[in-house]
Amino acid sequence: MRPMKLGIDTYSYHLAIGCYEYHPRKRMTWDEFMSTSKSLGVEGVMIVEFSEEEKKSNEFIRSIRTKADELHLYIETGTDGTDVKRLSRDLRFSQSIGSKIMRITVEFDRYSRNFTVEEQLKAAVLRLREVTPLAEKLDIKLAIENHQDLKSSELVSLLHQVDSDHLGICYDTGNSLAVLEDPIYTAQELAPYSFTTHFKDCCFAMSPYGTNVTHTGLGRGLLPLAQIVDILKQKAHDPNINIEVVSQPAFTEEETLVREHRTVEESAKYARESLGI
């Protein structure tokens, strides 16, 4: 058993990286992301947003692996969906870059009018049964994120049906609020299966359309993070704690990027000093 390690997920810097809806004039490079993470005293990173072109470049793969080794950082990777061809390709990429854990999601629509929950879960089980032998061969663990869609009981049932010690959970501390689960209940249910985490804090904000779940820096929201850490220590097998704090754009780009970095910096400090990670 090793102690839990602290890392940073790239979504914490999604504004600086410019990999989603926000595009800064000069985006943060992967080298800069890893160097910045190291400067905050963490031990690893989770990078989900590698482009398809980057995944195909041997030169790029060598450069990322060299940088991670130079900084003594673990790397975890990720992809979306359960398409067997894509998962197989990304498993091989993960092995080439030195990742031992690959976070995935399940294609799932709880409110679909075309497919029932049971039908969607059955389809996911069949696809995951097909791809887990490759994960076992490459010795990479697939970690399904509770991604604001599946309930804990549904995820656990899926794991039992696939029945592979290389399939588990990427436990997100806040996402199950979207399916109206108590965060302590979610932690207790998913911790025994958790290979890694997205560690965030949340609060609630009123809007003209109802109540929104809003991200905050660690320690600034309502989640019982200290209790969750205790549950992970008791029930999980020392998963990495990857900080995923999501900032909103400010009025100017300079203010946006400064605020985002400050939120990550303060969250890393909180995880170390207040949560003992």
C-alpha cells in the first residue's frame, strides 16, 4: 500500500490551456502545465485533452514522457466513451506515454426517449468486456468516471458484470450531486473501486431557471472533503487525488488566467495543509 499522491487534472487549467470554449492569445503548453503543476508541490498530472495528432506523434510522446520523468511526475490519461476501437487505440497510447491509469466515461443519457437505462448499461458492459483483456495485457487500469450521469449503484453493477480487476472508478467528489446523491454516500459506495479521483469542491447557486451546482476552489464550497478523504483512506486502495477545480472567465484575459492559477494554487495548499494529502 502506498500513500495517496496529489496531482492536478488539466481541467483545472482549461482556460489557460484553451482546450474547450475559452481560447487565450497564447495557450499554456503541456510542458508549461507540467512545470506549473510541479511548482505547486504536486506529484502528478492527469491529461485528458491530448489531440489525435499528438497521440500519433512518436516525437511528441517521447517529449512528454521525458518531461514527466525529469519532473518526477506520474501521468494519468483519459478518453471519452466506450467505443472499443477508440479505447484500444488510447490504451496503447497510454502505455507509450507511461500512464498506468486511463480515465473513461460511459455514453449514457438518463433521459433518453430511445433507450432505457438498462439497455444503455448492457451495451456498455458488452463493449467493456471486449476491451478489458487488452487493458489487462498492457497492465493499464480503466477508471470510469461518475460523470453527472450514472448513479453509484449503476456503476458498481456495471463493474460486477464486467468483472475485471483492471476496471474500476475515477471517483469525482462532486459529480454525483447531479443525480441527487449525498456526497458521503457516493464516497462510501465508490471508494472501494476507485483507482483515481477528480477532487473538487462545489456550492449551490440560484438562477432564474433553478439551482445550479457551481465549482469552487477546495475548501470554499459545501462538500465534506475531510470526511471524503477519511473514507478514501479507509476504503480505497490509495488512489491519486487529482485536483479538478473549475474557474470561470473574468472580464479580461489577464485577470482570467491569474484567477485560475490562484484557485489551483490555493487548492493545492488546502489539500496539503488542511486535508493532509
